[in-house]
Amino acid sequence: MTTVTSPLAVWTQLLEGNQRFADDSVVRPNSDRNRREELRGGQAPVAAVLGCSDSRVPVEMLFDAGLGDIFVIRTAGACVDATVSGSLDFAVETLGVKLVIVLSHEACGAVGAAVTAVEDAVVPVGLQRVFVEKIAPSVIEAQAHGAEGRAGVEKEHARITAEHLIDRVPAVRDGLDAGTLGVVAARYRLEDGRVEPVLERFAR
């Protein structure tokens, strides 16, 4: 990725990369031996992405970004816990990322399990119930707001999670207030490879 000077410029560049990905015209930047050698001295990613662990959603690929460009955190359903919050704090405070993105996606199994738990009172046994319990409040709020179908819940889950990070992670809130950080919620569509914004928060 080229040098950028603002959170909005980072987002614009990432969307351009996603368009290349969706159009099968990727350039695969920052992926050669020189880049690997450069990164031996440290990292300076321009964005942090909290996404789902789903194998169909490889963050760097779908934004046509390269090595060292994006700090990626992945959990089932893009759930947030203390480790995730701490990782985002590190990305903002120490690495100086200019943008935080919460990325949900089409046909998310974790969101689907949470929808089933809320609608049919069927909760998975074992440790899988951990992420269902974390996503269920988003399902309830999304349905209360009239979200339509699973896609509507996936969008609302991304938005709610982004708002949660702004409220709960001081580095994110302070960066947004200072204009040095942007926060975006988005949903990745498997059907066409495109990332659709759900929430865009920049300097206020």
C-alpha cells in the first residue's frame, strides 16, 4: 500500500483494493522478498481489522493488501474479549494504525448459531456456546431494530461491535476524538467479493 496521511485515505485505499479483488485484477502489493526483508526491522500497518475466523474471509487478500499492511485479529463471529481489546489498544497506541475495521461476512456460521439460539432456544454444548452468548445480544438488538434476515443481523453485529469498541477501548475513542483514527463497520459478501460499509466514523 502507498503512504497515506489520514484515516479516510486509508479506507479509500482499502476499498480500491477490494474492488480489484472483486474484479479479479489484484496487484498483490508488498509481497516480495524486499518487503519481507524490510519487515524484519518492525511493522507499521495502516489499519487494524477485527474479523471472523472463517476460512473464506482472508482479510489481506480481499483488500488486495500485502505483508505488514494490516494488523489482523480474527475470532469466531468477530467476538470481542479482553485479549481482542488489548490487541486493538496495541495496534492503535503502539503501532499507530489510522483505521479500525470490524468486518462481518455473509453466511457467518457463528452468527447463524446465535440466531438459532435466540429464535429456537437451541444453544450449542461445549465451548462453542461462548461465542453464541457473545453474539446473541447483537441478534436481539438487530431484530428489535427491524433487521431483515441473516444479512441484516450480520450488518448490525458489525455495527454494534464497532460502537462497543469505541465505547470500551480508550485508545480507539481518543483517536477518533482527536481525528487520528477512523472506525468502520462493514460486511463482506461471499457472492461477489465486495465489502459493504455499514458504519463509517471519522473525525467528529
